Amino acid sequence: MIGNTQKAQSPAATGLSANENTSTSILDQKRETTLMARFAIKGAAVHRLADGGFIVAQWGLTRHCADFAALVGFARQMGVI
């Protein structure tokens, strides 16, 4: 029984190689999470939108960022990074 569980969780069982299973999506997710945490340290909340954009809120003011690149640009303006 244990062997079947391990097999179902392995990358080969899903038809993906180990590199395809972990490479860009996990790294992108980590970059996004890290940037959101840096905004939080500066007192701003970042919310992900259903369309893929972001809303940054601080002191009752908000800023829409259409994508991650725009969020990074705004982070530079705010001194977050």
C-alpha cells in the first residue's frame, strides 16, 4: 500500500520529469511570496486578483498593478526592494 502512494506522488507517475514538475512555477511563487512579505514589512498589503493582477493597499490608498513586473516596479518606487 505504501509503495502505491509513493508511486502516485512521484513526478514520473504524473508524466512529468523532475525538472518540469518543480522549476519555474515554484520559483515564481517564491519570488511573489517574498515580495508580498517585503511589502508587509513596509506596512502595505498586497492582494492577488483573479485576473492575475495585484492590488497594493496602505493607509487607505490602493494601487493596481496589472502583473508581477508592475508590482516589482511599484516595489522599487516604494523602497520595498
